[in-house]
Amino acid sequence: MLSTQLKILKEKRKLTNQQLSDLSGVPVGTINRILSGQTDNPSFQTVCDMVLAMDGSLDEIVGIKETPDENAEKKVRANQEILSLYESMIASKNQWIHRLFVCCCVLTLVLIFLVVFDLTNPAVGFFRG
């Protein structure tokens, strides 16, 4: 498993075993044995040197963090489309809330006017003197 992950990382960086050896300081023979799977348990320092030389992450190698997805750009665009849809829905709802608020204010003013009119004119309405 470790050798497979290291091979994948090496292929992504398009490095030869010799180039990896030069960058990491690990002897080319050790790299050959690790990548071929002959070394069952390479030292942590050796693996760390190899991964860092390939600008990789130890988390990726051991499976803690996933490698970047090739379709990440498509996912970002899809998320942006969903976000814009939600934003337009929220804007529409905000318009309706504003309209409802204005209607409530108008109805409240009309009610206040009717009560004041009723109280100031005792001959008409509910409140008679």
C-alpha cells in the first residue's frame, strides 16, 4: 500500500527514481526497493524525505487526507450555481417580507386613523358619548 501511494505521487510529479534520490537524499537503491515493494517496513524518515521531495503530504500517503479530486473545479462550479440559486431565493423572500411589512404598517395606520376618528366623533362609530 505504501509503495503504491509513493509510486502514484512519483508519477504525478513525473520524476525518475534517480531524480527522486537526488531531491530526497535517499539512495536510489533504497528507493527502488521501497517502490517495488521489497522493503516491507521502510523507516519513517526515509518515507518522509521521499514525500517531502515530491511536495506531497504524509497525510495523503497514509490515507488521512484525500488527494485533490480531479473534478474539484466541476464541484466548485456546481456549488456556486447552488449558492446563486439560494441567494436569488433569499432575495425573493426578502422582497415578499418587505411587502408584507409595508402592508402591516399601512393597515396599522388605517386602524389608528379609524380609532382616532371614532373617538373624536362621538355621534358615529363604536365609541358613542
